[in-house]
Amino acid sequence: MTLKYYVVDAFAHAPFTGNPAGVCVLESELPAERMQQIAAQNNLAETAFVCKQGDDYALRWFTPVTEINLCGHATLATAFVLHQFAAPQASEFRFHTISGLLTVTPKGELYEMDFPAWPVQPVEITPLMRQAVGCDILEAHLARDLILLVSDVQTVTPDFAAIAAIPQAHGVAVTAPGKDCDFVSRFFAPNMGVPEDHVTGSIHSELIPFWAQRLGKDTLLAKQLSQRGGTLHCACRGDRVNIAGSARLYLTGEIHL
């Protein structure tokens, strides 16, 4: 069996920026165990597996160690691949996923994703949280992930063992007001095989409602301040959020099984 395989930098403005995602285009669905093996060997933060399903697509995402319930950058990368190589005239891509129906709309150089909004709830700041990020924490909030409000995300010195020991969180995001944008963030998910993610679309399902309420605005510009970095164009739409970004093709190839 030969699979078409692409690596795309999502939320990227130049080569070697944004978050690289693997995209495997399937003619028929693979067993989950085989998809996990491929993702482990690819060793990117996420590998997406997409398969045509009528007029829509089935989409799943795997880190090197586990399947996850929502991934933004690999969804953007998948829509980019389909738009460039399979359906250049399509005005919308519809993906059936573990998190329900997700749509992506090409808009010039941007790809706009329609994702669920996940409201966060305040929680008590603990010593383990402080150890995890190595700086003062102003507020702590929880949904799928732990959201920590700090004064400056670039002063964070992550303790990955402590982050992995926080029991209630899929991952830990640190966030702060931006200087040349509305808000900034970093994201750590060592339990998912991703110590620090470069640009994380899914965490913005939580950050967009958080900052929209705090700033009193529905349209926001966000930046993730990882080593590679990326820009996200965001909008809060009640129980949904829009997350848009650009993408760049890095690699095309084949996987032989």
C-alpha cells in the first residue's frame, strides 16, 4: 500500500515558521493502530489522516503517542492539501471528526476553520501549577486544558515533569495580553508527546472565548510565541469560534506500507 503524504507548515508566514503537520491522504480508512504507528514514525506534533466520505471527509489526528480529540493546525494543513491537490475549486471543506463536524473555508491566503468554543472555569492556583511554569500565575482556568494567565509568556520556564503531573489537564497553556496583537500564548502537552507545541489551533477554542469576554470584542488577533511562532486570526461566534491562518507546503512524498 502506498499513501500520499504531505508536510505543511500551518499558521506560517515564511519557511520554518508555524507548526508542521503531516497529512496522509487515504483511499480507505486504516486501523487506528496503523495510523498511530505512522504518526510515531513521522514524529511530528500531529499527523492527520483524511479519507473521502461522500461529498465530505473523515478526519482523525494522532500525536506520536496518542489520538487526540481536536487539532487545529493539522486541520488547516489538511484543508490546504485538499485545496492544492484534490479539490482546487471547493469553497468549503467539511470534516467529520471525534469533535463533530468541522468546516474550513479558503479565503485568499487564509484558511478559516469553524471550531467549537470551549468556555473555561476558574480554578484554584496550586503549588504544582507554579512549579510547572516557573513564574507567577495571575489566574487559573480549566476546560479541556489548563489555562494560566501570566504577565509575560516569555518568562515561563516549563517544568515538563510537573506539567505532566497535573491530573486534570490535557495540556497547559500560558497566556497574556499581546503588545502588537490582542493576546499571546504558549502551549505544553508532554503527556501527548508534545513538550511545547509550535502553534496550537485547538487551544484557541478555549482562549478565544476567554479573551473575547475579557477584552469585550469578538474579533481578535493572536500570536503563539514558540520558537517558530505563528499568527491566528480569531473570531468568537457564541458556541463556535473561527480560527484562520495561512499555510506553506514543505514536503510531498509517499509512505509505503
